[in-house]
Amino acid sequence: MSENRENRTGPVGSGETADGEILLKVTGLQKHFPIRSGLLKRQTGAVRAVDGLDFEVRRGETLGVVGESGCGKSTMGRLITRLLEPTGGTVEFEGKDITHLGVGGMRPLRRDVQMIFQDPYSSLNPRHTIGTIVGAPFKLQGVTPEGGVKKEVQRLLEVVGLNPEHYNRYPHEFSGGQRQRIGIARALALKPKLVVADEPVSALDVSIQAQVVNLLDDLQQELGLTYVIIAHDLSVVRHVSDRIAVMYLGKIVELADRNSLYRSPMHPYTKALMSAVPIPDPSRKSAKSERILLQGDVPSPIAPPSGCRFHTRCWKATEVCRTTEPPLLELRPGQRVACHHPENFEDQAPQDTVLLSGAKEAAELVPDAVLEESTSAAVVAERESGTEPGQDEGPDADPDEGSEGSAGGSEGSGEGSGEAVTKE
Amino acid sequence: MLAYLIRRLIAAAVMLVVIIVVVFGIFFLIPKWAGIDPAANFVGKQADPAAIEAVRQKLGLAEPIHSQVWEFFKGIFAGRTYVGGGDVTNCAAPCFGYSFRTEQEIFPVLMDRFPVTLALALGAALLWLLLGVSAGVLSALKRGSIWDRGAMVIALGGVSLPIYFTGMVAAAIFIYGLGWIDGQFVPLEESFTGWLGGLILPWITLAFLYAAMYARITRATMLEVLGEDYIRTARAKGLAEKTVIGKHAMRSAMTPVLTMLGMDIGALIGGAILTETTFNLPGLGQAVLQAIRTQDLPVILGVVLITSIAVIVANLVVDVLYSAIDPRVRLA
Amino acid sequence: MTDISKNAGSTNAPGTAVGEPVLGRPAGGGEAFLDVRDLKVHFPTDDGLVKSVDGLSFQLERGKTLGIVGESGSGKSVTSLGIMGLHTAGQYGKRKARISGEIWLNGTELLSADPDHVRKLRGRDMAMIFQDPLSALHPYYTIGQQIVEAYRIHHDVDKKTAKRRAVEMLDRVGIPQPDKRVDSYPHEFSGGMRQRAMIAMSLVNNPELLIADEPTTALDVTVQAQILDLIRDLQKEFGSAVIVITHDLGVVAELADDILVMYGGRCVERGPAEKVFYEPRHPYTWGLLGSMPRLDREQQERLVPVKGSPPSLINLPSGCAFNPRCPYADIPKDDVTRTVRPELTEVGSRHWAACHMSQEQRERIWTEEIAPKL
């Protein structure tokens, strides 16, 4: 969404990605919500909602964060705005560590970091006029804008495309899209440096979504805002973002600039996620073979799979995926991926030539075209070895498979147990 | 499920201990504040100091409070022996002590009265459930109709009119006016019809008040449930309306009613003082009223404990029923 | 079938239209398995009459899928409830909804039929899947109990047989270990599994018409892909006619043979999916297409949203309901867009749109102004 995005075609070189000064830097960010159960309600586990995130946001850019429900993207948003207290890791804003700042310490920061919420209906107090709502940040921060609060609020209303005359109206008198504009006006009141928007358009009708997306775009250009936009809708995220982080079970699996991500995704999950989006083109109906169907649902964040968290649903998973967590590495300039067997890139663990049995089942739902392109040694070996499934499993692979099955990692039981505990 | 039950049971037991201690403590302190000497109270008017001192010794009133609490507590579970004044008195296991007035053991006396109150509470509950829930459901189904408005006006009347008023009116009509019943309480062992005759008016009077409240809450929850998506699903399956209402909607609408029922029955078992007085029923309520008039502290203490136990037990029963109705509770 | 506008608002009285060949309702078990004519569903409220559906007509054949697209308040959900006879459900004591028109399902007119007869068709001949499977399933009954109930309403079998059938259906919709999961409660299922269970329940009686109201809106994108795949497979297998109601053009493109675009309780455009996507002839359809960012195209510079907000159904704009939001409202002469309500006119083979602009004008605007920006 920044002005220079037209220049960013093709894989982005490191020179280009380093263009902005770092506004927000997140290192090893974690948030675990304790689960208490049993007779004495002792803590018996934790929902590892966010489990070690590293990324930075540069001034003036838009970072999009996508993922399915339960991947921790909303928790991440609340952590970087410090609405939640992180369990571990650090959050730095303009070079200052704000991870454990108290209410008083956060006060000046509350001006610089603002949040826009999903639900324009419940995030506005129905008993206050929109003048009061949009003007509230001034009161809270004890700031008097030039020309008075009322004048400034009316200016803000105009900026977001509302009639300034409606200063004295109540939220229920506005439509959903207009309410989201009110939320945006409130967020902009104190001229923030960073705006974190959690699903800003998903509660809105299609035609209204586009209005709000365009508004966010205009505001960024006019006010030089930096955005972190969290959304589940990949098409919206692609439209608004300069760089995109894909999250799965509390981790970033891929972080890349928009075009690299959409043109040549490297993480299999990214690829599957993108192929799952229904395309508004009826001619594709017959060509549905492009779609990668993932089995089952996302496993529970209470007991995430070992190693690579995606290995239980991945069609390329090998032994190393089950045992070793892949680090988030910058494999191509501007494209960081956490995968042992990335797509569109050379295999990072070519010594592993045996697919997990779950991966073989998963591969049945993957179009041949995708498998053919694969650089993974194991997939290649599997394709070359023909169709007999038991044959190419090494002699030592069987016990491993068994233990994996009992740990709830293999396809059938993994799906079942994941089902039982996954909660929205 | 089992862990849930055990946790609830432990919580109930802890609650009970706390209640015993706190209630005893309060009853120990009240005489001090009020300047009453329990021992003198026990001996009665014109007592000589020696007799009072003997009683004080025997009842252990001179002991510090913690040992008194402990003795009382022990008495409830293990029985208690009073020694003093030259004689020994044994008070068997659930020992609540002795009445200051009648010098009788409290627990057996209260247990004599308990069935009356229990019959009153359960009979009335049955009646108000039938009346209240059906009126509430009908009101919900015919929202805005004359029936609904009428029922809700009557319900408002039921909630606002005090028991002694409705009770008196009912007694005036059925006992003195029409003479259908004689209004005297007869124990169940003596005559079933007499027992019924003695309880029917208190039941109706009490049920009228509660039915009104239950009708209002049933109507409200029923309306909410009828708007749920799963009710629409039930209809989309082709279920007949009576099954949709009677099975799918009722099961959901009954959960808050059940919660209320548990608490209400529990509270009533401690004695429906107004109803029992109005109809001269020899239940716990009357006993406590007399005890209050005569400052018979051990009796009041006993009734308070029975009430607390009844409320706790009723709540426990409700919790178990609740988890049987709503499978989501079991995980909690 | 050639002149759909003629049928709108003309013949309401049940019976008079039967056998009029002009309307194209084939006698007995012909191709138009579902034939909705001039359907109106109005809800009286204190603020006025809410005309949720105001004169809607369409046909649907067996084995085909109709996608109804529109924004919130366009009347798409009320249409489906009207067909199912559920539009008044839950309306206790409120002023009753008014429904008129004709709904022919397999030769039976539902609005004039005995309500008890229609009830017996519900769940057996026509079934429905709802948006949020968690709230649409009863929280106190197991998945199995709910499917068994759905089956036994319409089949005189014992519980054991019905439960076997339930397990079979759960297996068919891809629920692992169906013999165990049949005894689970809805809250023990994930969102995707619940929707599968809901589908199993709706298909347990092999309905000939399946209505899916936003079946994937509450689901994650990878789960959505699974469910869309499942619906498509099941339709092939069961040969049902399917109505998919959604706001997501991607979902209709995946599933629908025909598309009906609704705005303000009326149909503004209807036709084969390819026509509606590649040669749309209504400015609102253009607006919808321009509003959505697309993954299958190169990055659009800017979205082309529809200005303004959806209209109030109590006080629809006069003339064309879309006129206050239409950038081309001034093209037709004499202010006709603001005074005369446009009827559906044929703009191509089996393709209708309701717009005052001439065909040529619309063709030119689409090819020169709109299509290049998408």
C-alpha cells in the first residue's frame, strides 16, 4: 500500500526491503494462556497461542498477517499493542523495549500505537455520540488539538468520509461501513505512527469492504501511516499489504514481500492456503485440479505437533519435519521461510528421502502438477518409486511411524484428536 | 464428570464447615453485644447465681470461643456429653444442643417439624412448576396476545401480593366462607385426606407467589430459545411444532428454571415462616419464630444450620441435574 | 420462459397460472423441478413494511446449482426460508409475515398447500444447511441423536437402524471414526466437522432440493475448500437441485451453474454463471465484481467499490432501487431511473437483467470502462 509498491515486482532484493527504518521489532514473542483443570484447578497445560515470533515492521509499510482461526494472529495483534502481556520475548517500538511497560509507561505510547477492531458494532459505546467517541482519545491523553476538540473531530470525520455534521449522532444511526469509519477516525485522532487493524473489513459487506480498503490505502498515503493488518482473507491481505506473514499454530511459517509470496510461495502451507481461496471465475470450476486440499483441521495449540507444526497435514513431510523444528530462514532475499522442504526452492534436507505415511495420504489430495514441480527429494523418490506404498519405507521407518501415530500426529488419529479439542 | 462431582462435593463440605463456624460465632457474639447472659437465659427468671454458674459450666459457656466452636462442631458429628451440676447428659450424634426454653434436645424436635415443612415446600414446588412453566410457555408462544397480557398481569399480582394477604383471602373463602376444608393441620400418619386438607391452601398460596415468578422467567427464556438457530434447524427437519416446542425448546428453556427451583426449595425447607404462621402449620418456620420471640438461641442456630444444609444440598442436586441436561457443563 | 417480466406481478392467484404454457412450467416432473414465481415476503413492523423479498421468480432443474448472491439485507436468506416455509418461524406474537406468489416444488404448489403436508416435505424433499453449524445444532443432543431424529421423522424405522444410517452418513461426509463420533456433542466437534455433520443431517433423507445458506462463511479457508468440494461431490452423487446463498462471488463461481444477483429484495440479474461473470449487464453486478480483490489476477491498483450503503428495505428508493448508488443513473433519459422500476429483460440467452440503460450502452460501459479495471 505504500507508494513505492509499483516498483516492487519480482523477487525483492535486500536493498529494497531495507528501505524503511524499523518502527516495530518483535523478537521471540510468546503468549501462553494457562489451562487449569482437575480437582484443584492446577495449571495442567497452556494454549500456546503465540509461540515465538520474530519480525519487524518498517516505517510506512503495511505488514499483512494471515492465518486460519486459532493460528494466533489476533493474539499477536493484542501483544504488539500491549493489550495483552507477553509470556516471553520482546517488543521494541522505535528502538525502545516496551514489552513490560506498565500502564503509566505505556501512556505516551498509546498515542503512537492504535488499534482498529473487527466488529464495528460492539467496539463503539452505543450511549455516546460519535463526537464523544472520536474525541475520547484527546480526553484520555489530556491533549487539546489546535482549534479545539470539536473542530478536530469534525476534520477527522471528514477525513474518513463521514459528514462532519453528524457529530452529534449515535452509533446506531450509522451503517456497518460507516461505523468502521468511525472506528478508524477514533484510531487516527492522535496521529498514531502504527495502526494495528484486526480483521478491519471482515464484518462488512463486499461493496463496503472495498470502500474501507480504499480508505485505509488513502490514509496511509496522506498520513504516512504504518499498518499491521491482520485478516483471514488472503485476497484482502494481498491487496493491502507490502509484506505478508503467514501464521500457523502460533508461528510464522513464511514472511515475504507480497509479490514473492503470491507468485512463488515457499512454504507448503502458504501454497495450500492460497490454492484454497475460491476464485471468482466460473471457468476454473472444471480446472479444480489446481487445488491442494488439506486434511482435517488445524491441530490443537495446546499440544502442537512436534518439529514442524505443519508436518501432520503436509504432503512433503519426512522424518526431519517430525523431529526438528525448521528455523525461519531468509532463503531468498526478502523471503523468509520455515520449512525443510520448501516449494519453489531447493530442498533444505535432501538427505531425507522417505515420506511419512501421513504425508503419503496427504499427497493424494494434492494435484499431480504440484507434486511434479516439487524439488523435495522425498517426493521425487516417492514419485519415482511408483505406487507401492509399503515398499519404500526404510526398515527403521516403521517404529517411528508407530510412535508418531500414538502421539496423535498421524493422519487419522491426529485429525480426530485435533477435532475434539479445537475450539473457536 | 466424576472430578466435577467430587469438586462440587468438596466445595459443599467446605461451605458447610464455614457456615457452622460463622453461624456459631455470630450466635456467640450476639448475646455479648445484646448484654444477655445465655446461662441466665437458660435457667430462666428468678434464678439464683449458683444455678446460673452451674449451667454456665455445664454448657461450657465459660470456655474461650474456639473451644466452644469445636465442641459444637464435634457435637454435630460425634455427639456430645454435658457434665456439670452433678449430672451427666448425653446428646446423641447430630447434637445441636438444648433449647433454652424447653430444655429439650433440639435436633429431634426440629426433625419432628421437618416433614411438615418439607411437604409444604415440595408440594408447593410441584404446583408452581406446573402452573408457572405452562403459563410461561403459553405466554411465550402467544406473545402479545390477550392471554399473554392477562397472564403477565396476574403474575405481577402474584409477585407483589404478600403471602399473608393471599393466604388470608384464601382462608377466608375456603375455610370460613365455603367451609370446604377445616384448615387444621393433621399429620400424614393419622389421615391422608386430613393432611391434604391441611396443606392444600398453604400450597396454593405459596405456589401462587412462586408460579408468578416462574411464569415470568419461563416466558423470557422460552422467547430467547425460540429465536435460536437450532430451533429453526428442528423445524427445517420437518418436526411437528409440538415436538419443536416440547422437546427441543423446552429442554433448553428449563435450565434456568431448574437453577431457580433448587435455590427456592432449599430456602423454603428452612421454613416458610409467613405461610406456616398464616396457616398455623407446625413446621420449622413456626419453631424459629417462637425461638426468636423467646431468644432461644440454640434453636435458631439449629434452624439456620438446617436451612444452610438444605440450600447446599439442593444446589448440589441442581448442579448434577444441570450437567445431565447440558453436556457442555461436564467439561467444566 | 422467454418473457420473465410478464410473469412478475401479473398472476398471483393460485391455480390460475397452472397450465399456462407461456410461463413454461412443464406439467408433472419436467425439467423445472423448482419454480418460484413472483415470490413476495413482507414483514410488518412498527416502522413500516419490510419488503425483504419483493417479486422474485426463478426456476431450478434437478442436478443443477443456483447461486443467489447479494449483500446483507438483499433478501437472499429470506427467499430460502420462504421456500422452506420457515419465514414465519420464531415470529411468536409478532405481526405475521406475509408471503405471496407461487412456489412449485416437483409439481406441488407450497404456499397454497396444507401446512402439515409442507412440513412433511421439509427435511425429506427439501433440506437446508445453515451458516453457523454451532448454533444450528442443538447443544444438548449428540450429533447422532440429531441425525437419527431427522431420519425417523420421515422413515418408520427403529432407532438402531436409524443410527446405522447416521453413522453411514457421517462416514460419507468424511468424519473420521464415525461410529465413535456419532455419540459426540456438537461442542466436541471443530467448525468444519460440525458443518460436515450438518450436511450429513440434511442429506440423510436424500432430499431433492438442498438449500445451503452461507454454508462456508463461518469456516476457515482451507476448511471451506473441503466443504465446497464435499457439496459438489454429494450433489453429483445424490443428483439434488442445490441453491447456494452467499455473499462470496468466489463460492458461487465454484459451485453454481446459474447465478441470481439480488438487490433490495429483487433480482437485478440472472443467468448462467459464465454470462454473469464475463458479460454482466447490471451496474450492481459490476460493482460487486469491482469490489473484490482477486487472487487470480495481477495486483489491482485500486478496488472499484460501489459507493454508498445498501438501501433500507422499508423505504426503498423509488424507481430502480440501485439508483442512488449507480454511477450511470443519469444515462437513461427523463429521470426514468428514479421514477420507474426496471423489469427484468432478456439480455442474452437465458440471461436477464433489470436496468434502464440500453443493451448497447451497458455493453459499451462493461467492455470499455469496467472490464479493463478488473
